[in-house]
Amino acid sequence: MKKTREQLKDKKRIVVKIGSSSLQHPETGEFDYIKLEVLVRELCNLRNQGKDVVLVTSGAIAAGKKAVNIQPGDNEIAVKQACAAIGQARLMMTYQKIFAEYNQVTAQILMTKNTIVDNLNRFNAHNTFAELLKLGVIPIVNENDTVATYEIVIGDNDTLSAIVTALIDADLLILLSDIDGLYTDDPRKNKNAEFISTVERIDDDLMSMGKATTGSNVGTGGMNTKLIAAKIATSAGADMIIANGKDVRILHRIMDGREYGTIFKSHKDENFYLEDFVANMNQ
Ligand code: GLU
């Protein structure tokens, strides 16, 4: 039997999530074009290997704030939603320009909680993804922050990317974050914290290890949201990896079977229903 990391080479349908903090220069909040370019090249290279690829990307709100000179800390809901509308278009424009260099067609899919909870919406979203992937397109997904009110918000793209993984029956989710993976404690605060390379099964002890914050002031996902994402992805039958997105070339290194990040091994749960899980989130 092939080893866990070796098996990654055989994955067919891969969702990659990148967070705002990995896309911007920390000093200015402007896009880091080099990182974006490397990310796009990595994703196109996965497509060239015949794999289905989906990108879940944050950065809409941050890009919108930048465009109209709103302070990053201004989180008034109407301001944020307006900035999401401005920034999402900018984000897509930037991605499409770079993907076009590789002749790769992309599509935009914006989702809310209702996309999953409502049976007809979920059915349509599932079919749209299936059709796009059949056409060789890379769907680029974000939350529809402009219309997502309190009741229908998913809230963070870690969870959103796991929901997408479950919806499209992907076999691998890679979360690119600003940390190397899972530790027994917060390594920024506890120097004895140990790195965990493989998680065979997610239990209650592990869930309690998640901390609600990250070091960055952009993006919304902490370790807690990553563990919830792991729960969704692994229950739906996918492996999930958390890895550091500071060098995006880590993507092909992971796919080569090298030991980067933390891998959560899939444990398909026949009693896991995505729509029920999402309906009960944040309650
Ligand atoms: N959807 C938000 C955005 O694009 C980000 C959510 C997150 O960072 O997890 O700005």
C-alpha cells in the first residue's frame, strides 16, 4: 500500500484555498503580484496533469478597501459589503489576467449559506461546478459577501472551501495559510508546542486545540475554523492539508508527496449530510 503522502499524487479533484494575508504585501495591503503569479502557475500546472482544480480565494473586501481608501479596521457592515462588491471584481480581473497568460479559462462562483441549505440552489451549484470542471475551467470561488447578511453568512473561507470540497466530491483540500500546519499549542506563544504532521482522526481533544485567532489582521480564519473545515472535508471523504502559503510553490511539493504541512486523513462518514451541517452552523 502506498504511503499517505505518496497517495497525494493520485488525487483527481483538488480544492485550493488561499487567504487574504497570503495575497497581499503586509506593509501596504496591496496585491503581491509575484505570489499571485506563482499561485496561478501552480494551479495551471495541476490542470495540465489532468486534475480538476478549484480555487477558493479571499481578498475581495481587503482589495475593495484599498481601492477606495477605507481603513482595514473599518468593519461597518454596509462599508464592508460595498468594499466586497468593488474588490471582488478587482480580484477576478487580476486573476483572469494572469490565468489568460496560460490560456486557462476561469469562472466566478459566489456562494452563501443558502446555496447549500436550499435544495434547488445546492443542486444547481453542484451541476454548475460539474459542468465547469468537465469543460476544463478553473472555478474561482468566494463568499458572496455583498449580499451575505447575518442569517446566511458562512463567515470564513476555510469553512467555505471545505463546503465546496464536500459539494463537488473533491478528494483533496489544501488550505494555504500563514502557519506551517497544526501544533499541539500556539507556537507563537509556547515554544514547546509540537508540530503534528498527520492526523488520522479528528476527535474532541483535537477540536479543543484550535485557537480562535491567527497572527494576521486580515482574513477571518483561525485554527478553529481550520479544524471545522477538516471535520467537513474528512467526513465528506476528502483528505485535507494545512500548509504555509508564504511560498506558494509548496503546492507542487505537496503534490509530489513531500512532507509539508499537516494532513488530515479522510474518514468518510455515511451519516454526514452537508446541508444539515451547514444549516446548523453558527447556531
Ligand atoms: N470572503 C472574504 C473576502 O473575500 C474573506 C473571508 C476570509 O478571509 O476567510 O474578503
